[in-house]
Amino acid sequence: MKRTVIRYRIRPDMADRNAELVAAVFAELNAAQPEDLRYMSLRLEDDTFIHVVETTTEDGASPLPKLKAFAAFQSGIRERCVEPPVPKGATVVGTYRMLGEN
């Protein structure tokens, strides 16, 4: 299992558009129902976005890059950002009813 947290901040004039692009990714995920992925996205008050991705494939590869909506989301992401995406590996230290593990 591989967990990654990605953090970036969007320009205020592009934050709603970014949220729409993220919502389209979730719509495609809901239609495709990939079994080897858990994914959550948060938008903070300052237009920082945080994505939490968990993959259970043996090689840790995510099915996200195969989605058309994800390609659309990634297109122009750097131009939308004030702070670019920074992915970091993550380990769950504790959780209470958040990630479907309890």
C-alpha cells in the first residue's frame, strides 16, 4: 500500500475552476469504481488544496493518470498555482473513521 499527500495553493481567481476540475475527477472515479484506489481532496480557506491518495496495487501505481478528467485537471496546473504541487509519501499515525479503516 502506498499513500501520498499532495499540497498546492491555487491563485484565488482560479480556485473555483480548480475545484471543478477536481470534481470531474471524482465523477469519473465514481463511474469507473477502481478497486485499488482511495482518494480524497480538501480545499482550505486560503485556496490550498490537499489530495490524499492511497493505492493498493503491488507496484504502488495509481490509476489516476489513466483518467481523462485527471489529464484535464493536470493540464495547466502550474499556471493555476501560487505554490506548485508537492507530493510527499505519508504514513497514517492515527485515524478515527476517516479513511474507511475503522
